[in-house]
Amino acid sequence: MRKITLEEHFSTPELSKNLVAKPTKSESRFKDIVCRLNDFDELRIETMDKAGIDLQVISVTAPGVQAHSNIKEAIRLAQQANDMLAVQIQKRPTRYAGFAHLATQDAYAAADELERAVKNLGFLGALINGQTNGHFLDEEMYFPFWERVQDLDVPIYLHPGRMADLPLIYNGHPELIGPIWSWGCDTAAHALRMVFAGTFKRYPRVKIILGHMGEMIPYFFWRLDSRWKAYQSEKVAPEDLPSTIIKNHFVITTSGVFNPDVLINAIAAMGKDNVMFSVDYPYEDTQLASSFIETAPISEEVRAKICYGTAERILKINLQSPTPSTP
């Protein structure tokens, strides 16, 4: 089965100095992660080939420049990362594609860089690592950015990043901070802010990608809808239900969750056209991910959609020639 993966990461020498998350206590494991993040040749290609992955859509790992306090430096580092990735994609255009890295400290700069990355570098959208200096993507300051996203008609992958603050609930339990728990909760809340802020009413053609089987959101649809109805002072129209908005504007990936039971529930909640395969390279086991999707108890029609079909539609590419298609 052909496969496209969409949450596969890289870093640059400068970003690797202090803007790469360390989700492990093992120094040897982290050293291997950083090595793989900076590799585009033997390690990455060998891993893809063994797992039967045809195309990686590559993006800067968390937290990237979303964690940078200096606006000008963040813009420079984002542009540098995009230029570096573009060079690697040119070397292997049938194996690699790109999501832009954006300095969301400045909405206009982020919009301009997204446009440059899409129109000049051939990138397929962007991946944003969570909040930026305490600001979230539903805020009015990002209206110019979303307007450009809609005009360009490319998806935005909302990925975990550093939290804006540390809730007291995590005190004394560092194991909860990061991929085990806090990243998923934080990213889910960020996505729901956009839902309840009316982002998708203002920009109805915007499409968001969430990893990790939807950051838990699809499994709370009933409760989200029920409590939203109870919160409102008047009847909620079906099109205004959180679950409807999410199914219309979000697609999710399997990155970092290789459980067939969860996959079946995700398909039931989101629909067979809104789930895509991904790994979360180099943080997860690529071979395990591939075996999981190859053996999951789903029809071959649905498996094909998840492995590559939906990604081709969302990204507007053909797996045999992964460049943006003409509308």
C-alpha cells in the first residue's frame, strides 16, 4: 500500500541548539533523535524504504521559532529553515515535500513567508508548533494570516509546542509535561479556541490538520455538543455544533497513536475521509506505524484513503508527482 506521512520532522543546526524539545530522559536516545532530525540522506530514506513510505511531508520539530522571543530572529530562522528544506526537497522531489515554518510572532510576516514558501518553494502548507509568546491562533491579531491561508488554499497543521504557562496541576509531575499528557490537552484547547471563536465562520475555507488521532477531541464530540447546547441561551443550529465545525474544517492523522481500536473510533467520529496516516518521525517507530496501518481491521478502500488518498486530496498532490496540482 502506498503511503504518505505528514508529521515528520527535521531541524537546522541553529534550531537544534535550544529549540528542539527533549521528550526523553535518555541522552543516547535524544542524541539519536537530533541526528535523525538533521539527516536527509541515509537514515531518513532507509527508514522510509523499510516501512514502505513513499512520501514524507517534512516540517520543523517543536518548539521551533514559536518559542523565540525575538521577532526579527524568529523570522530569519524560519526563512532559513524553509530554504534549507527546499534544497533537500529539490534533491528528492518524489520522496520529500514540505510544510513551511512560520514566525507567528508577526501575523503579516507569517502570511508573507507562507506565500513565499507555497508559491516560490512549492510547499504544501505550514505546520505551527502551538502558541507563540502567549498568543493563540484564534486571536484578532491573526486575522490577516488566516485571510492569506484561505487565499492560498493550503492546510495548516496545528502541532504541540511549549505551553504558555504551567498549570499547578503539573507541579511535582514532570512526566505529565510533554507528549504523555500536557501537549495533547494544550493542542486540543488551542484547536477548540478556534472553533468557539468563530474562526471558521470568518474563514470558511480554512482547513486544519491535527495529529495524534485528533488530540483526543473526536472522542468527546457528544459531550462537546451537549455542553455547548447547555451553555448557550438559545437553540444551537446543527451547523454550529462543535462536532460539525470540526468535521467540516479539521482532518486528523494517526501520528504517534498506533492502536487499531483508536483508529476505528477515529474513523467513526471523523468519517473515513478525514483521517490520514502519519508517523511522527523520528520520535516514533516508523516500522511499527507501518505495520499498524497495514494490518488494521478496516476495508482496503478505507486503508487506501488513510494511507494516501485523503492526503493527496487535502494537499492537492499526486503521489507519483508530489507538486501542487492546478485548481
